[in-house]
Amino acid sequence: MGTPRETTQAQAEAVVDRLEEEYPDSTISLRYSNRLELLIAVILSAQCTDERVNQETKHLFETYDGAEDYANADQDELAEDLNSITYYNSKAEYIRDSCATILEEHDGEVPDTMEELTELSGVGRKTANVVLQHGHDIVEGIVVDTHVQRLSRRLGLTEEEYPERIEQDLIEIVPEDDWQQFTHLCIDHGRAVCTAQNPDCTDCVLADLCPSEKGDSEIDLASGDPW
């Protein structure tokens, strides 16, 4: 079992420092060329890998050009264009409805406030944070996806279970300048080392300060289950 720093703030700062050394080029992995493409890619990425989304959007972004194309698309045809994506029927509907709202209420432009973004169909706080950060250069929170959720709990940064509550804990302890990068670092480390089912604690740069480290700890703090 690793030994965490004395405070959660010190723990968060140590996590960021070490992961920045380990993943110096960490950044968003979704591919897009404008704000609308970013919004659509993030909607599609819910419970789906970024790799799969990138494969699908390569064709999608060549077929549909702008919010009007998506808003006027046939539901069944758009869903068929997304059929390798999880929950593609629902996501096709989200995209059509969101683009209709963007046309009707925002002059065809992706909005730039948390309130307006989360009023779009299929857009929660996580999606809105990604669009604000990477589409509008506005950082007002931390994106909490499954990797951030898992690593934050394993590392003792939070005991909360739900993303919005986890985010509130994290913004209190992660330096504000690192809010955006914290997510990318957790995603890279979660994919490479700290996986959900079988984390490689022997090859982890955080093992010595991780209270979930498998060498001695009996419990995975992410799930609360025994190793």
C-alpha cells in the first residue's frame, strides 16, 4: 500500500507532477476541426472509446456539413451512419435535436456557456466542460470521465461516487492551472497502466503514494471491492 501525501491538495499536486513527467504530450484524443465537430464527437464518446469515435467521425464529418445538415437529417439514416457506436439511435437523436437548437437559438454557433450547453440534448456537464475547454478556451471545471473517476478514488483524492460531486472535490485540490490537463493525464495513465480490471501497479509512477496499490492494499478504492 502506498503512502499518500498528508493532505489531498498535496496528493493532487504530486499526482499532476508525476503524470506530467510520464506523459509530457498528453492531450485530447478526439479528432475534430471545428466546435460543432467537437460537440458531436464528445456526444458520441459517451460509453464508447475515442478510437471508435474517431473511426466513425472520419466518414460522418465528410457526409454532413454544419448544424443544418444534422438537424435536417433523417433519423434512421443518421443512426445508420453511426451504427458502430454504442447507443447510436439515441445519439443520432441527440445530435439532431442539439443542432436544431443551435440553429434556432444560437444562430448556428455552438454556445459558449455551461448553462446553454447543458440545455442541448444529450449534453451534460462533462461534455460541456470538454467543449468549453477545447472549443472556446474556457476552463471553469474539470472533466470527470470514467478514467478520472476511477483514478481519483484509487488515489484517495475523493470518496465521492458521482462525477459532479467528484468534480467539486477535485476543483478544491487540483491547482486551477492544471484543471484541463489533469483530465488528459488521468486518461492516458488509466489507459496505459491504471486500467479498470487489472492495473499494473508494479509499473506505476504513482504506486508509492497510492492507497489502492495492490502490493499491500486489500481494497480497490475505486470500486470498494477487494483486489
